[in-house]
Amino acid sequence: MPESRKRRPRRRRGNPATGPEHEPVTSVGAARASAPAGPNPRWYVPVMLGLMLLGLVWIVVWYVFENMYPIPGIGSWNLVIGFAIILVGFLMTTRWR
């Protein structure tokens, strides 16, 4: 079986003392990104799950009671409100540690 060709090592260019690891951290975002993130507060997960369940209940109530509840005057916008509540709960899952 033929052997594959060996890759040549890359040539390094420039002064190694001026590389990115030797630059001082000047921006707040770079300093904040290197700090380890702590755990979420105890209320975070119950609120996250509660919002997703509340949105689901909102939509189910709207379907079962045929536009009479939760808010009768806005009609199909109840569906949008239910999905918005679910979306907020889902967006909270992206910050969950």
C-alpha cells in the first residue's frame, strides 16, 4: 500500500514576542470572557420550566375553551402570546449552566 506524503512544517513569521499571547488585555469583553461563569441561582430552573409550562397551558386553554379564555377580545393573538411565553423559557435554557 502506498504511503501518504508527509506535510512540511509551517514557517513561522514575525516576532514571537509581539504575538497575540503577549498583548495586554485592554477590552472589558476579553477580560470578562476569561472569567469562569458561576452556577445559576436556585430560582432559574423553576422559572425556566414554569414559563414553558405556562405557555403550553395558555395555548391548551385557548384551544379547549374556543377563544373565550385566557383573553377573549384578542382572538388568535392568544396563540402568539402562548408561543412567546414558551420562547422566553426556551431562551433561558441557553443561559442554563
